Amino acid sequence: MTEQLIAPTPEPPYYAVIFTSVQTEDLDGYAEASARMVALAAGMPGFLGVESAREGVGVTVSYWADLDSIAAWKREAEHAAVQGQGRRLWYSRYVTRIARVERDYSFEAPSAAE
């Protein structure tokens, strides 16, 4: 099975939490914590998917069914503890933005086998 790079999402509206970050040089434990947070979020009610990229600045977008689901994720105890680690160890700066997705559209090239 190949890794899903673009999250499948339902018909809008839904919500996006956009986490943009600059990392420090001390990333000890970061990869494990990040993977754990994705797994934890995936088990939360209202979670729809996640996409992430890093090239100097990191951008992670998680998709949620509604604002209550986002609020529950923010309150989740293990998530809150890892956020504290992030502020102390892994990030020199970050911004979190929450947006309502009103419309989406996509393109996928036909595969070479078709």
C-alpha cells in the first residue's frame, strides 16, 4: 500500500487547521512524537485527514468535520503535553490558523497503465 500524500476529504464545508512552523536544531524525539500525534488525531471524532510538508518552513494541515472536533483535539491531554515539548524543544516559531473550507476541487493525471 502506498502512503496517502493528499488527504481524502468529504464534500465541503469542513475545517482545516493549518500549522506552520520553523524548527530548532534539537529534534531529538520529534519524529516519534509527530507520528504519535497523527495516530492520536486519527482516532479522534471528526478527524478527516492530514497533509504535511517541510522545506525550511513546515506546513501541516489537518482536516476536521467541525469546530467542536478541533476544540476537543486542542484539549486532548497527550496532545497538550506534546505541544509543551514543541514549545520547549522543537519549534522556534509557529502559527496555527483555523479555516472553514467552502470549496475544493482536484486533478489527478491518468496512470501510465490506462
